[in-house]
Amino acid sequence: MTDPACKACNGSWPSTDHFVADLGLSKVYLHDDQFFPGWTVVVFKRHATELFQLAPTERFQLIEEVNLVARSLAETFDARKMNYELLGNQLPHIHWHLIPRCADDPAPLEPVWSVQHGPVRLATSTLQDRIQRIGSGIARLR
């Protein structure tokens, strides 16, 4: 099931050139703002807005997919902590923001949403390298 008005369903978010991996129930994308290096989103493929709308087996598999990506990010970016955000207020479609919090984090005690910064967009070669590193980590852990 898709919702044509939903940006995640109609393909207008996230950017397809930031695609990392297809995990089965979800797809993984590098977030367009890399102020926090490795910020990644895991997007459920079909339209749903709440975890309770999923069958128990879907919930379990989806959490396993999120866990796989988090583990890859933690290892790839040597994270001290992983932040997991599942909000849906602005985009009502199940998706997680996974943010590695590293030793050089500019605001280690603050949620990423409250850290004032200009968005960091990567050059194409750096973007592709980061996508490849995350994807390789996912493949290795599978």
C-alpha cells in the first residue's frame, strides 16, 4: 500500500542518489545533511504511520533491519553512542533517523534537532564513498 501524497511513498524523499541498501522491509539512505557524519534514515517500504499498524512479524523484522544499520554505522563511524529517532510529525511514514554520535560531536548532550548549524552537503565523491562504506558494513554484518 502506498499513499501518493506521502513523500516517502511517491519517491520525492529521501533523495535516490543517497540510496545505501534494500534490506527487505526497508530501504536505507544517507541523510542529505551530514553535519553529524553518518546520519542515515531507514524507511519502511510500504505506507504506515505507526508501529502498531504492522503485523508482529513485520515489527520484529523491521527492528532487526534498524539494528543492522545501527551496528554498521556504529562500527563505520566509531560511534560512542547511537541516536534513534522515530517521530513522524513532519513526515507521517515510518522511518528512523539513525545518528552516530562520535568523539568529536559538537554537542554530545543535545538532541541533533536542537543543534543550530547550516546543513552539510557532501561532494559527490565523498557522498559515494560514505554510502559505499555504510553499505559494505551492512553487507558484512548480514
